[in-house]
Amino acid sequence: MGDYSINSKSQNLTSSIIPLELSSTRNHGPIHIDYESICNWLSTGFFLGNTTILKNQFVRTALSKEEWKWHYSPRKISFEQVLDEFTNLFESLIQNHTTEKDVILPLSGGLDSRTLAAALRGNRNVVVVSYEFENGIQETEYARQIAAACGWEFHAYNIPRGYLWEKLDELADINQCQTEFTHPRQMAVIDEIAQFGDLILSGQWGDVLFDIPGIDDKADLDQQTRFTIKKVSKSGGMELAVQLWEYWGLGGDFKQTYFNTIRKLLSDIDIENPNSRIRAFKSLHWAPRWANANLKVFTSRRDMFIPYYHDEMCKFICTIPEMFLANRKIQIEYIKRKAPELARIPWQAYYLNLYSYQHFNTIYFPRRVYRYAMRTIREKIIRIPPVIQRNWELQFLGKDNKGYLEHWLFKTPELNELVPKQIIQDFYYRFKKDDPVKYSHPVSMLLTLAVWCKRFWKKV
């Protein structure tokens, strides 16, 4: 059993196992649009491997194999030993990085931020912030209860409809249009929450490291590839990529090329266990290329520490049997052991606390049916506006949003040099008339591409 106490207070942001910042390189040669990478990006929402929107320009997304590589080396260890080691490691990391800091703790109704609250319990230099969509799910109520149980100052915010448009230029500067714009809702309140301390503590990536993807243990590489594609790709984005692949005359079949790309990235990970390999894939590609681009909203204002990103946490995970990682059990048992009063507060995903959530699909099923029936009555019969559940609903729906969105899609000539208006019109029509949930993704990606073309294309 290893000693998982941590002494170092800092970690290089570009040379970590999961780097928070990506270093970029440019090879010799002309700079051209990388159409294949754009198609992958449209399908997935983030760039794959080390590619960018331009050929001959790359980013470093991971350590070299000589430095370190993801692996699966499960130890013969009991769950109690695992829980003890996690407790030691997790609390050492947080203590070493928050000492003499005024901590800003964004809290939701999930587990990852709650584990941070449990570890910080007793620390008086903590201010809790929480935010929810205007007319959205009441997420801040869970955070309010957690803050009250710990005796911390608490601030709640509503993310207003259409906040995106006045923040668009700054957001483009922050994430360089590496991901779509509709996800980082913290952009609406970053200036307000940044005033409360000098360090933002994030629970990012806990749900990836401390759960299993859920693929069959005997799945072969092709099955793992199809499983991964289902997890990371968006069907509407795939449709857009197929059309542009044909329009740009790239040859062959895009879906097969995309499949081969994902398969190659998976095969490069020297792990036999399918769940562990897919977790490593997410940490190598999804985290640095999607999640981190939006975390930069936080780091644009304050220092940030993410204990689940720390090298020692990644190394720890590689030695834990998958059966102990399933169903978030390490985090759940840690909270129950460390802070029972926080475990008694409902978990947003289930509306039940950590002692009773297992009954979500059994004795509490009638309550779920009742809640669904009441929501349907309110929306379909009483005509109460539906609850906002997705960020694009806040940004793309309504008269004012419509005007801004159409301006970017149809009055950005730089975009039309790359994507024909007819394709933009087709997907915008599908979003408006056919299936807004499915086609919100390609519309959001076209918006992001429009901003990149306007802001950066002619400057490269």
C-alpha cells in the first residue's frame, strides 16, 4: 500500500498528466485549414489528438511515453484500504494547496464538488458560490444546504437569458474557439464570483476518474471504438461533418475515417481493460481539448486548483481495481465517513440523499412518476414555460437571441468562404423546425466557427 501524502504545493500546468494549459507548436511549412480536423471537431465538439483548425499547428496534450503513460495495474487491496488511501491523498492535496488561501468553492448538487466541501469542512476561509439557469432547475438550493451545514458564506446567481452575446469576444479570446460557446455558463458570473477569494477550487473530472464508463469487460477494440464514438460524438454534428466532408471534396467516407481516427487513438493506449482504457482516452483527449478550454474562464480571473487533475491522483487511479471505482462508491463512502451531514443532503441526480439513492428505481419509482406527470401538466395543460435544462435554450431561443444568432450565421462573410450558406440554412432550419435538441450542437459549432473566422482566420 502506497503513501499518498503530498508535499508539493504547485504543479506545472503544461507538463502534467492532465495538463491545464496546452503548449502549442508550429511546424515549418504553409498554414492551411485542416478540413479533416474541422469535421472531427464538428462531430465531437473538441479537436482530436494534437490537431487544431490549422495544418502544421499542433498542441501538446500529454506527457510522452518516456515520461509517463496511463496504465491499469490493479493492486490486491480491500475497499477500506482504498478509501483510507483516497482520504489521505485527497485531503493532503487540498490542504497543501489551500493553506493561507481564501477559497472560492463553486458548488452544485453533484458529488464532485461535495467531496471538496467534505474535505474543507472546518476551514473558515471558504466562500461558496452557485449558479443556475434563469427559469432552470433549482441547483443552487443544494449548494445552499451544503454551505449552511458547513457554516460558510453563500452567494447564488441566475444565469440570464442571452448573456452570451456581450461576452462573445472575450470568451473567444479565452478559449480560442477550441470548443463551442454554449457550455461555459460561468462566463456570465465570473467577475462577481472572482471577488470572493484568490483561489478557485474545482471538482472537475471526479466523475470520470471515480466511476466506470460501463462497457463490457470483454469488448474488443472495434466495440470500444463504437462505444467511445457514441459517448463523444453528437449525431447532428456528425450530419454536418458528413455534408462538409463531401462539399470540401476530401474523398472517402467521413464516418469510416472518423471511426479509424478514434480507433487509432484508443489503440495507442497500452491498456487491455476496456473501462480503464476509455477512462484514459477521456483523460488524454476529452479533458485537455474540451473541458480545459472552458475552465480557462475561471483561470482568466483567479488561480485554480483541481485535485482530481493532480498527477498523484491519476497515478492512484491506475492502481485501483475497477470494481471499487464503479458507481462513485469511493466518493460516496468518503462523504458519508467524513461529513454525514453532507451525505444527508439530496444528490441532485436522484433527488435522494447518499443513504437512500439506491432506491431511486424501486420504492421511490412512484414519486418519479408523480413528478413527471406534474411537470407534463404544468407544461402541456397549464402552459407554464418548460424548465430550462440546457445552456443553448438560454442562448438561442427567443426574439433577441434569434437576431444575434442569425447575424453571426448569415452575415459573417468569412464563414461563408468556408461553409456555403445553403448548408448553414439547412441546419438552422432543422434546428428551428425539426429537432432543436439534436441540431443545437451543429448550430453552436457553426456559431463558434463563424467567430473563429471573423476573429482569427485572416491573422494566421
